[in-house]
Amino acid sequence: NAHPGGAAASAATLGPGTIVDLGAAGHPFGVASPVFRDLDLTSHGLEWVHAEVPMAHPLPHGEAAILHRDVETTAQGLGPDAGRWRSIHGHVTEHIDEHRENLLGPMLRVPPHPFRLARFGPVAAAPASWVANAAFSTEAARTLFLGSAAHAIVPLTMPFTGAFGMLFGALGMSRGWPVVRGGTGQLVKALLSVLHTHGGRVHLNHEVTNLAELPAADAIILNLTPAQVLRVTGTTDEAGSQLAHPTRRRLRGWRYGTAAYKVDFLLDGPIPWTNPAVAGAGTVHVVGGSQELIRAEADVAAGRLPRYPFVMVCQQHAADPTRATGDAAGKTVGWAYAHVPHGYQETRPGEIARLITNQIERFAPGFQQRVLKQVETAPADLESWNPNLIGGDV
């Protein structure tokens, strides 16, 4: 690539004065990362900024489920499910750093905090759909949990999706789901600053097609997906540079998953959510009730385009007003994607953009009239821009 960062990039794709995150936008794991903390990225220009609330899930009839920055406030908004919400999330948020150390390290090892992992395990191993239906009686609690689990981008009936529901929610209620002031590209700039401070170099505009091109090293890290790993490691077991046969066999069996279809919006004002509390959320999950969400994720995994797909809206402007300045002052920059089948090709131009717009319009009547400009990025466009996003699988 001509620029470092991969899908962590920003650009003025909606016109002068706009900043649009081309890929990564919300960063719950970034702000919680012990590596980023130890690198002291804030001394290199990085600034995390938070919206009023991390996440909202609008519901029919003007209601909304809100994930706040703490367990207690979130639980209080869930009525009869308050106690169970605290029971499931309380120990994770209270000990989030220990859980993070357990979960973000190598799988095959003795966990550094085995007691914490034992408490995390029962809910984590279960399908998110089972947890939501067994633990909660209200749609607000179910959708709040399932919306976090949907970031796994797999059917919510699969084992271990409960881990995503619990962990993403706990991160929001402890560290938040922030954005980067000035766009995600500023995060990459901070990382480059650290690298340059220590004498490191980044080589651009050169595709490595075989690991034999690289000089001898203690370790080579491939930040690639299985298809690219197989290409650069070749077909032989040359000592020190190629993968063993069992590893290549496993990588050949890898199956890519659900795709994202992204649309950037420039609006003449804020999104007119029916429930005003949704306007203060950095991330909004737009799909409707819990059964709609479960069905939508099952459909796309099976290769079917749902009539009402899961749409994630990232309202960076709620935390970072620098996303629209100068010629764009007074306007709103919005970012949304829908989960669609792997490699999905539209049956007619604008098909998915209309589905996304219609989903938002359900909970923000008048949204379509506020759109001044939109830029669509289909799964094939995502892969063309970043070859790691095969078939639009982010």
C-alpha cells in the first residue's frame, strides 16, 4: 500500500472539511490495550474521545436500550432485568484488566487469572441467543446483549458468541467505545511516531510475494489472512521460511465469513432519532428486536440477504466535532454498514444503500431528507482497497 495502517485510515471522502474513517472507527479494544498504554501513544498525538454513551439500540415504538459507561446506570435502565444484567457483567467490568489479560493472549497456555476465567467461561461458551433468551425478560436487555455479540459477525446461535456479548458490553461499561479525535488515521500516525522514535522504518509500495525476499530475523509476523499467508509461504518447506504441511492444510480449509457493505453519509444536520437518547451514542445498532437480529445474522451467514439487515451506525461526530469543519461546518458526517452475505453483489444499483437507509429511517424518520451526499463501498470494493478483506469479510 502507499500508506501504512491498512483499514485503519481516514480521508475526506465526503468532500472538503470532512473526515471519514475508511475502516476501523470505534475502538473499545484500542483504549483498553495494554500495548497501546505502554507505548504511551497519547504522548505521540493520540487523543481518545468519548460520546455521551458508548452504544444505543433503538427499539420499536420509540424506546431504546442504552449502554452507559458503568454497569449500575445501564442496569437501572433495564427494569426487571437490572439484577441479571449486573450478575452477568458486574464481575467482568470490575476486573476488566484481568479478563483482558486472560482473553487477549495465546489460547494454549495457563491463564494468568484462572479464577476470573472460570467465572467468565459459562456465559462465554454459550450461544448469545441462548444467553439473551434465558437470562433476560425484556427486549431492551436482550437486544443490548445481542447487539454486542453481533460484532463477532457470525450467527448468534453459535457457541462462544456469548463471550462477545459479555466482553464488548463490559468494555463499554468500563473503558468505553471511543473514537480517535481527527479520525482513525491519527492512531496510525501515533504508532508511526513511536516506531520512528526507536529507529524503525516502514517500507511502502512493495508487495512481498515470498518470505524468501525478507532478510534473516528472529521472528516474522504476518498480519494477513490465510489466503495471503499461503501465497507468501509458497508450497515447499524451506527451512526457516515456509510453513509446515499440517499448518498449510489447516489454512487451506479456512472459510471466509459474512461481509460488510459500507455507506458514508454527509447530512445537513444530526440524525433525527425518534428517541433523543440515541443521538448521544457513539455506536448505534439498528435492526429492531432481538428475533430480527438473530434472524438477520443467520440469513447472511447462509448466503441470504435479509430484508431487515443488521446495520451498525457510527456517530463519530457525537464525540468528535472535528469530523465536519470548514466547508462542511454545521453538517454531520455519518458512517454505517450492513452485514451482507460473503462477496455479495447487488442485484441492482443502490440495493444495499437503500436497505441501510430504510433501516435507519425506521427509527429516525426524516433521515433520507437530510442526506446531502453518500459514498458506497461494496464488499468487492473493500477487498480491492484492502486485500485482507476478502469478499468484504472485515
